[in-house]
Amino acid sequence: MRTFRFPSMPALGGPDLLTSLVSQMMIPRRREIRGFARRMDHIQQKQLHQLLSGAGRTEWGRRYDFGSIRTYRDFAQRLPLQTYDDIKPYILRMINGEKDILWPSRVRWYARSSGTTNDKSKLIPITPEIRKAQYRGGFDCVALYLGNNPRSCFFSRKGLILGGSHSPSPLNSQSHYGDLSAVLIQNLPSIVHRMRVPRKEIILMDEWESKIRAIVKATRGEDVNSLSGVPSWMLTFIKALLEETRCESLTEVWPNLEVYFHGGISFEPYRDQYKLLIPSESMHYMETYNASEGFFGIQDDPFDSSLLLMPDYGIFYEFIPLNELSRTDSPRAFSIESVEVGVNYALVISTCGGLWRYLIGDTVRFTSLYPHKFVISGRTRHYINAFGEELMVDNADRAISLACRLTDAKVKEYTVAPLFMLNKARGMHEWLIEFEKMPSSLSLFADLLDRHLQELNSDYEAKRHKNLSLLPPKITIAREGIFYQWLKRKGKLGGQHKIPRLSNDRIQIEELLQFTF
């Protein structure tokens, strides 16, 4: 076994001088964030008026007469809800050099939104204002982390950001696109590049597997204390690094590792694997919710997995109850002051990137109000309601995590789809699971999964009662590497690409079941 030794951070000592000074400078912002609980409604109203004022002379501003909008009610009645297909023609015009369409001036950068594994990509405008808000979100993550961990030595060592799987590429002579992480890294100030690894040329490499090898080679001898990236792909990198260094844990390679900022997918199915690979009491995990369209939430309390809604990043939020979105062509949207705890809402955003009443595709559920804290409960298209069970992604992630814990199993990837029974009104859910480590008993695993789902979801519990509409779940073991190879075939390795966890049809699961490599 080969290890790499750096001076370790004192277990009971104070922070380094630089980190201490920076943390002191962040105190006013931490106070401001704490004040969101009192001022959320006011901040959001201010954001709406600033957005309308800023875009008043754009094509959209003139079409909907932004200058005469005085209230949220005016705004909601005048502007229609939008999907990407609705605004795509305008974005294509912007890419081709037209200015003042959805947002003032000419937009030169676009983020290719990965979202799910659909072959169809979305190009989301990244205006200077959106880019600034994304950087501000990163600043706030560090500010909140240092506030919760005053003994941190965050700025004395390097941070590793595992970004997108391709470099920003030209659309034409004036416009460029890339994964959001690639766009942000491309435009970072040079001083920030001195604090992170690997060098920009490596992190912006195009081919994912070659990039992983290059990152391993470039960082194995560095003193890294922070990680940022999507849990599934970061796990791929960590295992490649441990294989190269012949170490059993990441703390042998980087003994001063202290924090992992994660987002993009739920951390729950991977939590136990990370604890095994990073067996350190000093390790912290902090979730963020940032997407190509904007930066939305940060975990401000290490003992609460809910995210704090960030209201001052140039985004105005609206929320549509999910059950209403699926039942009517004219669903009601609510502003932040009217939301309730425990309801699954489709998230609607208007942003300084030129998105207006845009359905982003994510669903959220508030866990508290004032402060407004929430969990990402799923996707508007990725849930199962084939039998009236309304199963959400967060239910599935939590249930599979609990089942793993009680059967000593580790899940690498999974997806779920309904299985309809011919000539019967009943059916079941088929779980296609690739195990990193098989459970001690597969039947016990299935039983625990079923029981936890019933505890987490009352609709699922009602349909499972006496096998009324829904039979126990069927577990199908996936061949090793099938999800990875399926993504690779689609050109979807790295970045924020992800496996859709739940589907209301069997298209994806049948494709995976028949996939050969």
C-alpha cells in the first residue's frame, strides 16, 4: 500500500490565518442569509420588479408590457408558463447573434443542460448576471460552511472540482456552449484557479475516461481538502484514484480532506459508500442545488438535510402543486408567500438569464417556512403514478438507502418502472438494481424496501394494503456496468448526467434490460 503524507490539520487547533481572515469578511453575508427568514416575501417581490425593470426593453418586455406590471397577480396573468420547447426559437435567434430578445444585450455563453439521458439537449442562456449569481452561490456555500466549521483550514489547501465532460465549444463565431461547470470554470478569475486542481486544461477535457485518468495523475500528489461534484461521478473518480495509489481510503491519499460539496442527484444512495471510503470524523458533507438555469438552494445546517431557498440570486420563484399540474391545462401557480409545508410543487422560475415563468422540471417540497427550507422531491416527468401511488424520487432514494443499511448492501445505480399484470387490475414496481455489494438476503432487502416505501408514502401504502392495487416490488439484478455502458453509448458520461430513477412507462427499463455491451 502506498500513502502520501501531508502535514495534518490539528484536530483541536484553530484555522489557518488566511481562512480565519476570509471567514471574518464573510460574517456580514452570513447575517444577511440568516435574515432571509424575516424578509423572504420582500426580497422576492424586489427580485421580480428588478427582473421586469431590467428586461423592459427586450422583445419579451415590450410584448408583455413589463413596464405596466405592478403586482405578482399582473405578472402571473399576463405571462404564460413556458417549457424549453416554447422558448427554443428565441434562444436559437440569440445564439445566432440577435440581442435584446429575452434579456438585454447579446448573450454569448450557453450551458448545455444534461438533466436526464434524453438525446435532446437544451441550451440555456448564461448571461453575465447569471454567471455572477452562480459564483455568488459558491461564495455563500463557503461562507456557510466556515460559519458552521470555525476550525476549518479551507483556504490553506486545494479544492478539486469535478466538472463537465467536455470543453466549451463554439456554436458560431460569437457564441459558445458547454456544461455549466465548464462555462463557469472557463470564466473564473485567475486567482481562483490557483486555489483549485487540476489545471483548467485538464478539467475541461472532452473525453470523460481520459479526463478521469488525467485528473488522477494530476492530483494524486496534491494536498486536497475539498471536493465538489455530482456524487455518482465523484465516486467513479475516487475509485480510480484509490486503484492508482493502491490505497484503501481517500484519507490515506488526502489526510486533510474536510468537506464535499455535492449536488445534481440525491446523496442518500451513496452516503454509506462515501463514509466507507472517507473514514474520517472530520469529514463534512454539504448539499447544493444549482442547475444550468440558476442557483437555488444550499444546505445551511449540517444536521438538517433540507436546503435553504436562496432568494436574492436574480431569480423569482413560483410553485405549482404537482397534482394540479398533471390534471389541468391551466394550473395555478403560487408565490413564495402562499406555499405550504409537505406539498410537492413543480418549480417555476423567472431569471436574469431571460427565462420567464419557466418550468424547470424539478419538484420540491417545503419542510419549513420562515426560513423556507425544502427538499428536492423529484422531477415533474420522473415519478410513478401508474396505480395511484404517486411515488416520488426522494421516497425511492430514502427507502433504498434504509434497505441497504439494514442488509449491508451497496447500490451502484438503479431505476424503477411499473410492471402491469395482464388481465388484472393490479401491477407492481420493477426495480432494476446494480449492486456494488449484494444484500445479505435479497428477499429481506425487497421486504424492507417495500415497508420503508409504505412508511414514507401514504398513497403507496394505501395501494399496497392487502395487495389491493399494487403487489410487492420485483427486484431485478442488473449486470455489472450496464448503467455506465448505457450512458457511455449515449455520450452521457460525466458532468450532471444522471440515470432517471423513476418512470411512468417501461421504455427506459426495457432498453436497459435488452442492452448489450
